[in-house]
Amino acid sequence: MQQHPGHYNDLLISLSIAIAALSCFVVVDLTDRLVRKSKSRLFLLVLSTVFGFGLWTMHFLGLLAMETDTVVTYDLPLLLFSLFISILVSYLVFMLLNNPRTRSSVYLGLSGFLFSAGMLLMHYCGVMAIQTSLHYEQNILSMLWSVLFSLIAALLAASYRPTWIQKKYNMFSLKKMLLVLLLTGSVTGTHYTAMFGAAFMTPSEVHASSSAAMLDSSSLGMILGTTFVLIAALVLWLLYRDRQKVMASARFNEQRYMALFEFSPDIVICMDPACKRLLSANPAMYTTTGYEWRELESQWENKLFSSEERVRFGSILEQAAAGRPGKLEMAIQTKQGGRLRFSSTVFPLITGDRQLVYMICKDITDLMRYQQELRKAKEEAESAARIKSEFLATVSHELRTPLNGIIGINQLLIDSMDNTEHLELLQVQSKSGQALLHVLNDILDLSVLEAGAMRLRQNPFQVSRLVQECMDLFEVTARDKGLQLILILESDIPDLVEGDSVRTRQVLLNIIGNAIKFTDKGNVIVTVDTSNTENGEGGRQYLQFKIKDTGIGIDPDMLELLFQPFSQVDGSYNRNYPGTGLGLAICKKLVDLMEGDIWVESTSSGGAEFTFRIALKEFGGYSLPG
């Protein structure tokens, strides 16, 4: 009997191990790149060929390293079959790794078992390809050891985790080197443990050792072939099932998008930007424009777009062809001669080596017509409001002139009247006339402000004197109600300022008058300061006026109504506190005209605090007379 443990050429063995290590390193490194970014099938074929040929070369260098006393030849079909098996199983493993859907422990574990079976089949096919006068048998124990070594590759494949590729790519990382060593040990261990149990015997030696635990070549080939076929069939069945799921999902998505394409009320067009040829259009295209496919198949741009629209469309088409989507509004001509306005979205679609462009057009003709009607209605409403303001200004002015005459004559009669009863009637008439004049003045001011016809007059005035004069006008009213009027002027107030004193006085009188009207007890405090303000442009100084009262207060939910014309926060106030509701609206417009702000806050102790801030230019030309 001739066995060959230890009867090998050491140089060839070293060379075979070096080739195995080099092949494993190349494959591990390329696999690292493969799972980071999917590769083409040609890349997978080259990768599996390199790895399969490297394993096959290692195997046959190991066979050539055997030192025998007889002439050894090899069966060519079995040699080629063993090479094919090595490349095939490598390709299957890399194909599963290349697909993110099959990078699971189950798929990769089964592919690892397939690879292990392929290595064993390649090895024993190569051994059985040996043509010699000796009879080949295999020790069962050594065969089991070779199977165990081959399973290392299966465990390595099943242990793949996606977190491996989260780290930065490194060709010579420690983990990668450990994988190379384990895979090299698996490949070489499978080969040389099997070769350790290989026996080549003469016919007489075969008869003498028939009681030993040996397998002949035919039995070994049947076991290995059956195992490989079963594992390969299982892997192929899993791949087929996964393929069926993918196809079913693809059919569902295709049906879904085809339904969107067919039944969408918007026009959907697919075109080739290179030749500007219309490839497809949904039924909404023909329903909306009135054209049929044969009419649009040629010269569709000339039929749908005017010359100006064709230029705009060509520009957006070039933009989409360059990979940048865009939107535009354009007019499309119908077959009946009408023009419809569309809001169009144009975006690229790359399919294989072709770059197409899709366009989705939404009919906005009715929307634009509605917007035009709204714009026209708005202009008419603004014109009506302007006419109303002009009419009110004219009427108020015409009414005020005779009313001033009536009030004047009424005052003359009061001065000359001795009859007490008639005097009281004249005084009531005088108060009614003054109230009516006040209403007409408010309407006139509001009309002028809304018409934008009011102009500010810039004149120098003394802030402290202006505020004090306003306070003096309400001194008698406040004393009659038992109210205390308090004026606080901060020390940093400029002595003279330049601005519209008349309009500033009007705002102060309105707000102070309201504070006294809605306050039955307590006090009204007027504060003028420059705190919380900043200096404006052109030497302007912002002054802040605060009017705080202890009156009935304001519901926070009703604050937004205060500065609207003809409104009071509560309708019941009209009975107890008569007024038109125009005063604060006029104040708001006057403050806005003076480039200021006005607001109101409810105080914690009851009452309200009105604050307005206006820009007044500090004046230093001369002093006003005392």
C-alpha cells in the first residue's frame, strides 16, 4: 500500500498555500468594496473567476506535490468540471452578497454551505481525475475532518453583519486580515486533511485492506455529488422564491403607476429630449386637447405650442435633460382653436442608457380665470372704498360748514337769552351740535386718512407744554368725576422737537379722553419718556407716550377690535359710554402715518395702558416764546 502523508514536495506545498492566501486576500478586499456599493454582473464573474481559479490552482499544486513511484496523468473533463464547480460556487456567493435583499444570515449561511460543498466536490473530482494503475480510496475520518474545515467558510459567510461597512474602508484592517487567515485555513485545511487520508493501492493491497474504514472513489463521488446537488437546489429555490417576490412587487408597482398614468386627470407626457420625439401620452392628453395620437406623433410641438411657448418649453426641456427638474406655466392650443393654461412640472427619467423626460401638466385655466375675477373684484372694491371715502369727506365738509353756522348762532342766542327755560333748551341744542360736529370731524379725518390725502406738517413745538395743555382741557371733567390726573415727564425728554403738533395733540386728546370717559374712580397717569426706544435716522428721536387708567379695563380677547373703525369692545358700552368708535382707529392711522407704533395692554390692577411711540426730530434752532 502507498500512502502519502509526509511524501510531498515542500516547495509546491508552500506555493499552493501562498496562492490560496493571495486569492483569499483579493476576494475579501473586493467583497468589502462590493458590499459598500453594488457591482455589475461582469465584475462578479471576474471576481468569482479569480477566486475559483486560485482555489483550483492551490488544489492541483497540492496534488502535484505528491511524490509517487508511478506515472500519473489526469482526466481532462474532470479537471475542467472541478474548475467550473469552483468558479460557479464562488459566483453564487458573490451574487448573494451583491444584492442587499439577500445579505441575511440565512441566505449567506446556505451559500456558505454550498461553497463548502463545492470545495469538497472540486477536491475529490480533482483526486478522481488522477489516472494511475493504483486504486484510490479515502479514509472516512480524514474526509470528516476536511468537511469540518470546509464549514469554516460557511460560518464566515453566515457571520456577515451590515455594521462592518459602517467603518471607513481600510485594505489592511485587522479584521480583514483575520478573515483572510481563517478563509485560507479553511481552504488549505480542507485540501490537506483530505489528502492525508488518501490511499493509492495495488489490487492485492485493496483486497487485503477490505476490512478498513475506507471509501472507494465511486461511493465518494456519489456522496459528494448528491450533497452538492441538494445544497445547490436549496439555494436556487431560495433565489427563485426571492425572484418571484421581486417580480410580484414589480408587477404591483407597474400596475399602480400605470393606473396613475391612465386615470390621472392631468396630462402626462413622456418624450425623448435628444430628438424631441413624443414617446407616450396618457388619455387625458387626448381628452383635453382633442388631438389623437396619429395627429401628435409628428410636429406635436407646433400643434400644441405657440412660437413663444416653444422657446420656453425648449429651455425647460434642456434643463431637465441635464438632470435638473423645473416648473413653468404655459399655454397649450387645443384642436378646436382654444388656449388652455397649464402649470407644468418637467423632470428627468434615466432608464438604462436612455435619458427621457416626463412632463405633468395641470389645467389651471379655471383657476386663473377665478383669480382674474378676484383681482377685478378687489380693484372694484378698492375703487368703491375710495369713492366712499371721497364722498364722506365731501359730505362731511359740506355738513360741517352750515353746522358751524348753527352752533355760532346758537351761542349768540345763549349769550342774549334771559328766559331760563329757553336758555336750558339752547344749551341742550348747543351740546347736541358740538357732539354732531365731533362726529363729522372724526368721519372727515378717517376719510382723508383712508384716501391717503392727509399730509403731516412739520413745525417746532415743546413736548411738555403740548402734553400739559392736553391735560388742562380735561381738568374740569376729571375734577367733576373725582379723578386724579398725573403727568410724568422724564428728564431726558428734549426741550424742543420738530413734528406735527396738531396730529400729536389729536392722538393724545383721543386717548386721554377715552381714559377719563371709561374711568369712574382712581387716576389717569400720562408718562412721556424715551425708554425702550432707539434713535431713528436723520437725527430723529423716538418718544414714547403712556396713558394708564384705573377704569373698567379691556377683555384680552377683544383687544384686536380696539383699533378698527366703528367698533367698541362691547355693544353695551354704547349705552353707558356713547361714541362712534372712530377715535382709536384714527389714532392708529395717525401714528402709522408718523411712522410709529401704538398698542394697548390690560393692567394687573384693572384698567388699561395705551402706549404709542412716534419719531420726532430734535429741534435746536430757537426757543419758543413762553
